[in-house]
Amino acid sequence: MKLFLLIMLAAAVTYANNDILQEFSDGNRIFSANVYKEMKKTISGNFLVCPLSVDIILSLVHAGARGNTAKQLSNGLQLPEDHKKVQDIFKELSPKLRGNEKYTLSSANKVYVKDGFKISDDFKSVAVNVFQSEIQNIDFLKSDAAAGEMNKWVEEKTHEKIKNLISKDDLDEDTIAVLINAMYFKGSWVKQFSEYGTRKLPFHTSKENNVDVDMMEITDYYNYYEDLTLNAKFLEMPYEGNDISMTFVLPNDVEGLGALEEKIDAVLATPKYTRERVHVQLPKFKIETTIKFKQILQNLGVKDLFEDNADLSGISANDEQLKVTKVIQKAFIEVEEKGTTAAAATAVFAGLRSSFYEREVKLYTFKADHPFIFVLRRINVSILFIGRFTKST
């Protein structure tokens, strides 16, 4: 039984708001919530995940999956079961994963194939024409050189934010293919914080404990919402270009993050924002997380993919029996005065509403001095990154 190795990366992505992508957008939100629920079971501190990276690379795997393996992938990833429908989605999605003069955004896919292994023509066509993937032969037996070459590609595509994704120990004589999706986003806030306004202030990790952090500060008009049911405040901060934003979700209680996370599905729904004047205090932060996705996916019902009975018969031209052995993601984000840089790497082994009028303007306060959730998204379309900040590192 030959093993099947995949690798994916991500940093940030964007898509258009049209009908063919709506089903994907809805499914992506559910999948993001499900992944968040699984991660909080085992991680107590800060974390970051890029669900979209998993969606993209495993959607490519889905193109070669058949039978129950394909069905479990569809259900776990919240994708349509029909292969053509999934491919139609990504035909529309792939061209949207590009930046413009306002921000840097890139997505790249690459399939590394063991020397001598023949990919089926149908799978190759989907990889190249639908997922815009490069395909390259490589000698996995020269594990040092192979890992170095793939890591170099990863570093280049993520502007050196993701390093050493692949170890030589991940590669052996059973490694057949490594599939990589690399994404990167760098954007500037529409309204930037002044670096001179940043100062050391306490961040409460609990009611009894706090730590000093670099706290940024600004007062301006933002999309803002107070949810009485969730007992939390929502603040949306747009990046230049106004089609990508970061939402910060702050529980009203210092120790309210746990209760908020229990309702993560509702947290990820679009709030009923109004345009308000808000005094914002937000810590600068940098988070890097490595996630072993195999157990998460198995908990979401994607099981056959990792077993000897996996049906990935649509990938090989010569009926080799393949399975996935590992799924690993490395994600990075940095939020500071000017904006945000985000990147991620996943490895699978084998409306603005603005009505000011002439009224007295109320000043709201969004003081993020205790644990909160953050979501980087393509406005009205899809979640790119989701994570939480619980303490300064």
C-alpha cells in the first residue's frame, strides 16, 4: 500500500460574491466553526487556523476520490457531493485569489509527484485547469534535497512567513505525491493606528491576572454591533480596497471567551452592523500555529481517506492504491498599526450602512483588554482565517 502525501499552505484569500460561490461560502463558514470547535479542545492559548487552505487542497484530493471516501470528504468539508459542482466553484474561485493595487493577495498550488508515478490525465487536467496548479516530478528518496526544494517554494510563496514546513523525515520510499496550496495576504487598514499612540497597557488573561501588552488606539467610524444574546461586541475593521476586513469579537466578561466559543456558529454569522463612532483599543499581536489536521478531520467524519480502504483511484493512471497519511497546517498572522500580514501552510501527507444625518454622535468603546476572537474574511463571501488571542507571547 503506497502512501499519499499532500502539503498545503495559506495566508489569505478572497472570492467574488456570486451565486455559484454562495454554497461554498455557507459551507466554508460551517467548516470553519467545526474546525474551531475541535481546536479549542486541545489548545488552551492563542491559535490561528486557515480553513480555506484545507478546503482548497482537499477539494483537489476530492477530485480524485471516489465512493465513500469522496462522500466523507464532501460531508466533512461541507462541499457539494457532485465533482463537477465542486470544480465549477473552484473555477470561479481561483481567479479571485489575487491582489490588486490596494493589497497583496496570492494563492498558488503545486503538485510534486514521485519520479516514475503517472497521474491520470483527468486528475492532471483538473489540477492544472481548475486549481491552476503546477506539476513537477521530484525524487523523494533524496529526502534532504526534496524537502529543501519544497520548503523553498513555500517560503517564496508566503514571503518567508512559513518556513520548514516539510521535514526530510516526512518523506520515504512510500511517498507518492505532495500537494501544496500556498496563500499570502498583506493589507493596510483603511484607518491606520498611529504608532505614537501605542502604549503599554494591561491585558487581563483572567479576573486575577494581567500582563502588559502594546495596546494600539484609534477613534473613528466603524461597523459595530452589540449582541445581547452572545453577550459580546463586534467590531469590523476594513482594509484598503474595502473587500477584506477583520472582525474582532469581544465578550463583555473578562472570562467570557469560553461561553462565546460554545456559540461559535452564531459568532461567525454576519452581525447586524450599524455605522458608529468607536474608540478602539486593540493589542498588537503575532500568532503562529502548527496544526495536525488528521484527528480533526477524522472527528468530522473524514476517516476512510487515512485508511487502507481509501478510494483515491481517480488520481493514479496505473491503479496504485493511495491513502493520505498526514495533514499538517502552519499558519501565521501579525496585526499591527499599519495593517495585517497573514500566511498559512497546510500539509496533507500521501454593506456598509452609513447614515450620519444631523444627530448627536454617541461614542462607543471597544476595549480589547481581555481574550477575544478574530476573523479575517472576504466581506460577505468567506472566512479566510480565524483565531483567538488570549495572552501576549
